[in-house]
Amino acid sequence: MVAEALEELALPDVAMLHFSQVFPVPTEAAALLEKAEHIVSVENNSSAQFTRLLDAETGIPIRHTILKYDGLPFSVEELAERLLSAVKEGK
């Protein structure tokens, strides 16, 4: 869904990093995250568990999260709206 939302938004200089495995955090993750000016984490839970794990494992703070915890998946439209808002906040 995130890839589709970003494709719909067509924002320059915005990239996506997807983790297919949450632990152990891949060793190259920190190097990739360090390159970002603004990091937005998208999770389907209420407590940002993976965001906190990334912070703990990489030492890189992730200040913006998009969370959904009503039992339903994100829609492309919902993510596009929330990602656009997050990108604007990060500038």
C-alpha cells in the first residue's frame, strides 16, 4: 500500500524502505536511514512497536509515525493523504 500511495503522490526525493523481517534488523538499515532527512514509519498497530525497535537497534530517532489500529488495512487513498501530510510537516 505504501508503494502505491507514493506512486500516486509522485513526490520527488521520497523513497520507501520495506522490512520483510522485523528482527534482527538488517545491518544495512542504519546506513540507509541515516541518509534520510525525515523518516516516517507506517504501522498497523497502536504502539509503534517496529518504530521503537528501529530506534533502539539503530540509534536513529523516528519522529513521525502513521499508525492504524482499528483492525482494517490502510487504503491507498488514506496513506497518500497521511504521507503527504507527514512530508509537509518534515520540511
